[in-house]
Amino acid sequence: MLYRTAGQFKTSYEADQALFPIKQDAFLLGVILLLAVVVFPLTASEFTFQTLLIPILIYSLAALGLNILTGFAGQLSLGTAAFMGVGAYACYKMITLMPWMNPIVAILLSGVFSAGIGVAFGIPSLRIKGFYLAIATLAAQFFLVWLFEKWAWLYNYNASGAIQVPNLEMFGVYVSGPQASSIVQYYVVLFIVGLLTWVCINLTRGNLGRTWKATRDMDIAAELIGINLMKSKLTAFAVSSYIVGVAGALFVFMWRGAAEPNLFDIPLSFRILFIAIIGGLGSVMGNYLGAILIVGLPVVLNLLPNALGIPIGSATVEHLNIMIVGSLIVFFLIVEPHGLAQLWRLIREKLIIWPFPH
Amino acid sequence: MKHFTKLAIAAAVAGVTAGAAMAQELYTPNLAYRTGPFAATGIPLMNGQADYLNMLNARDGGIGGIMINAEECETGYSTEKGVECYEKTKGKAIVTQPWSTGITLQVLPKTNVDEIPILAPGYGFSPMMEGTTFQWAFNAPSGYWDGADMIVQYLESQGDLSGKTIAFLHLDHPYGKEPIPVFEKMAGDKGFTFEPIPVGLKEMQNQSAQWLQIRRMRPDYVVMWGWGAMNAGAITEAVKTKFPMENMIGVWWSGHDADLAIVGDKGKGYKSISWSFPNMDAPVMADIKKHVVDAGKSQSNDTEMQGVFYGRGIVISAVLAEGIAAAQAEYGTAEITAAQLRWGLENINMTEERINELGLTGMVAPFSTSCSNHTGHSGGWMLEWDGAKFVKVSDHLTPNVASYQELANTKAAEYAEANAPWPTNENCGG
């Protein structure tokens, strides 16, 4: 009923190939964008910005980066957090060496560094596959975190070994550092995440995306039909690491404000991998759904007992929280192993033919 | 319509009275960690803190006639959760207690904007002692640099240090690196060799590589800046390699009874510098027993209550309570604000008499804070493990603050510059 497609005729190939062949999808996206751009920022409190809106967007972007590599090109990676770290440290060095630099430009440029490192660590993927490649990326994870600790130049020889985000201005408004207001940071994050998501949707639907999918599904067959595997795999590593690097720079500059090397250790890699898997590998929207589940839900669950007036200790809440989120993950994976994006796809298909299923 | 207006008025009145009822307490949230990898050390500290404030609430009806709401917000020692807790509590909090160096690093730059005092007793960024720059941060009664200085003083009292070697076994983390500048400076002044040996976060439980290095180096002393699982790892490893325990000294966070109970008698002689001491005969312990433990409001147990960390939790809450009391006296109101509490924390005067009056006899050394001195530099005692518990083995040691005051000023200025615009307190007399 809501999703009735009757009467929506396509008269050209462009219309048939459009991103949203069904009007309702475009309408839904419009509503979500309206919420994200107007409603949330106007109504959100400082707490909502800092614990829900900004982190969910940043984690979604990081998962999107990983999804390009793992979901679209089929190259398993466990080094996401380290590549985020490269982006964050690159951005920090650029900002401190060149304080006149526009922060958004610096954040977007910092991805270039992680793309370079990503390609370097992606070279083994030409020879090794699957779990073995995962081990190779794991090496990147350990090596880079070690480097962040030992190479004092990266953190400007700070005694504590941590990087601290300075106050950065853009057109007279603070966009990062302690003086920046959450709403400004939110809009910066939303702009960059939106931009990169748009780029990714188009990339994955285009020639390059098809090359990646062919590589993922069967690399020998892809080679036989004339796809250059080296190019395909390395571009996947480059694009993925670029996005992950930008996510890392946003992570530190727009949200955390300070970072120590072990922040970029393997638990963060796993967290992002979980978001990508639970959201759905090979999907763009899934990353957002996954991030809402993994990042947003625990925060909301933590607030529940207080809001309902149930008097339980915060440590107990934390224990319960871990159990609930854990079992939800298991539940969703059993119900739909292909992730939340697939779940939504099925719901949508059912809605389209409802109330007359064949 | 009339009915609706009535309802609306009733709701508004209820809202106002509820608001007033809410304000009848001081909200001093604690970003606790009773879960996660460091829970073993967190639980006794949090229990000590909570029990002291519960005791004040039960015995005196709070502080200055107003109840204290020391709600805990669980962080599991995770920075991410810590920031979540900070954002959640900062609306009505008059103080924030971040509890981890990572969370302190995140919260510190925001304090000038949010204007909430940070109370980080005995941890955090050492240059925080410079109150003119760090207007909102307090690490009374002692900072890490005080600890480093007192350890070297104690070692000097055991014999001349020139030509000796001190190995510095530390967590490779902002916390562990904190005292290095002061040790290096003293190594230059006093002519001993200072060898930092970092322990990575992943190697905390397995330090065989580090102890092999120590065995090869044959240092005269091992000074340890460890935390959580690292302490137990280092102590068991030291016992295994037969390092003379009496030459091993830890900072106050490396003096946890449970870590030493594992090795028992073999750990005899291990020392830890501390600004707090669990004096079981102190009147406050009896009061806590009477008002909190016997009332069934404590989460602690007998063994834990005899430990150093539980006693330290009590002292931390007592410092906070003193700050609140000082602010209440100055502003003549029980319901103080965050800014007023800042004044209070700057004007703590813990004299020997006051300590006795509070019933904390022998649990903390006298100290006083001022607007430019946010640490107080109480000094402390060298504690030694006698096989079953920690005992005092030194007189009251006082840090020689003058020797690193300049360093603190430089570091504070560097911090302010890196975080510009960073307002400093210009009307700070002294």
C-alpha cells in the first residue's frame, strides 16, 4: 500500500537505471535527509550530538570504507583502525605544521596519506587471498600502532605521547577543538560523510564498482573477461583506505578531541568490522544501520533505566547492556545473515507486493 | 478548555516543585569503572569513595545540611564511555571525576568552556598543579611528579645515588610516561643513570622480555609506574627472576594489596609511595562501619576495607567534601555551584587538626591548596609489603616542589599555547 509501484512507468533507460526507480524510496531518503539536516540539529542536546549523532556518522563512514574493500571487492581486512590512525595523525601533522590550512581541506587531504599506506599494505593481496590476506592486514594493524607509539615526531614530541586537537577556525567559527560547538561539528561531519557516501554510491554503481564485484565473486573469471586484477584490487585498497583515513581524521578532530596510539588498536578494527558485517557486506545503507545498532543502541539502553525510574547501579546497567547488545547481534545474524540492509530489502519487497503476495 | 488549563497549571507546578526537590542535593557524579580490564582496582576505590559520602549523608545529613548525590556513571575505563558519561552528567554536575588519564585528556580542554572543576586526585596531567593555567583542574593532594621526587628522596636516604642505575618499568601510555621528564632532570642533577623500560598495553601480563632486560642491566633499583594487570605481572615476574624485592618501588597505583597477596611472603620488602594510608583505627572507619556497613549500604567487604585502595577512596571523597565545605562557608549557601566549588577546591586547608577533626587521623598528610597551587603537595609515606599488608616504613616525605616548578610552568604554558585561545587566571595572587 505504502510502497505501491503501480502507475510508475519508466520510459527511458536512464529512468530504469535511476538510483531510486521507485518514488517512495526517494521520498524516504528526502525525509531522512530532512531529519538529519534540519530536525536533529535543531532539537538535539549536547549529549545527543556527542554520543549519538556525530559518532554514528563517523563510524558509518569508517564502516563504509571497510565495506568498499571487504564487501565490494572481497578483500578481508583487519587493519581498519590503523588506517584511521594514519588519517588522524596525518591531519594532526598537517594542522600543526601548517596552521593556516583550512580544516576541512586538511581532513579531506589526510585520506590521501592513508590511501598511500593502504595501497602499500594492499600489494600482498595480489598473491594471497582470504584469511591469509586478513593476517597480512593484521600486520599493518600492529606495525602502524607501534609506529604511532614510537615515532615521536608524529605527536610533536609531546611528553604524554598523545595528540591533542587545537582550536581551529574557519570563517570565524570554531570547527574543532574544545571551543567548537557541537552543532558546527555535526554539520561538518554530516557534509563530509554525505559527500563521501554520494561518491561511494556512484563509484559502486559504475565501472569501477562492477570491476570490484567481479573480482569479489570470482577473480579468475574476472581476469578471463579482461579485468586487470592488480588495478581492481589496488584501487579498492586506495579508495577504502582514503575513506577510512578521512573517517579517522573526523574521529579525532570532530569528535574525540584527543587520541593516544592505542585508541587505534585492534578492538576498534573489530568494532568497525562488526558494523559492516551486521549492517550488510556489499551495501552502502547497511553501514548506517549497523552503526546505529552497535554505536547508538548501547547509549540509548544506558539511559533507559533512569528514564523509566528503575533504580539499578550503573555497573549493573553496563553488564546488562553488554548482554543485550550481544544477544541482539546474534539474533540479527540468525534472522538475516546478510545483515540489516538485506533485512530492510526483504521488508521493502514484501511491502511492495502487499497486500497481495503471490 | 478550563479543565485543560487546570491540568497544565498542575503540571507546571509539579514541574517546578520537582525541580526544587532535585536541587536539594549536590550532584557530584563519579565516572566509575567497576567493569572492564581494570575493575579489580576500580572497585575498592569506588567503594571507598561511595562509602565515605554515604557515611556523611547518614551521619551529618550531607555536607552543610545538603545531601550529596554521588551517582556513579560506569565507564569500564573506556575513553568513549567516559566522554558519554561526562556529557550525560555535566548538565547539573558541580564536579567531574574522570578517573582515567585518557578521559582526563579528553575532558581537560573542555573545562574552560564548560566551567566544571575536574578532580583527579593523584593522577592526570602533572602540570595541572599550575593553577593559573589550569583553572578548573585539581589533582590534590599529590601529583605524579611529587611521587617521582619522593621516591628519589627515599632512595637517597638509603645511600648516595651517584653512579647507581634506576630502571623505570612503566606502562607505555600517557600515564606511564608522565614522570619521565622529572626523573631525567633528577638523574642529571644527582648523577644516577635512568633507564626507561616501557611495557606495552598488550604485554602487561607477560613481561618476560622486560625482565630479561632488567636482569641483564642489573639496576640497583626498579621503579614501577604500573596499572591494572601490569602490577601483578611485574611483581610475579620479579619474584620469578629473584630480583631483590626491597629494591623495587612502585607509584601509589602500583600498591594494590590484591596484587601482592598473589605472591604473599615472597613479595616481602616491596615498596610503594603513597599519599594515603589505610588506618583501621581512624575514627572515620568506625563511623563508616556504623552508618554504612551495618546499615547494609556498602558494597565492600572486610578484606577490601583493610586495603590501601579502599582507604584512598575515602581520602579522595574527603578532599572533595572539604572543597564543598570550604565553598559553602565562603558563599554562605549550601547549594553551591560548579564555579563556587572551584573556589572551594582552591582553598582547601587540611591541617593536622582538621584531619583529626574529620576522623582521618594518619590516613592523609596535611596539605593546602591555593589559586596557583592546585595540587597541594601533601607528600606521603613509603609503604612496605610485610607479607600480609602494607605498613609505613618512612617518616612523612615532602616533595621538593621548587625543583620542578619551572618545568611545570613551561609545560603548562606549552599546553595553553597548543590549545589557544586558553584563558588563564590573571587575578591569581599566589
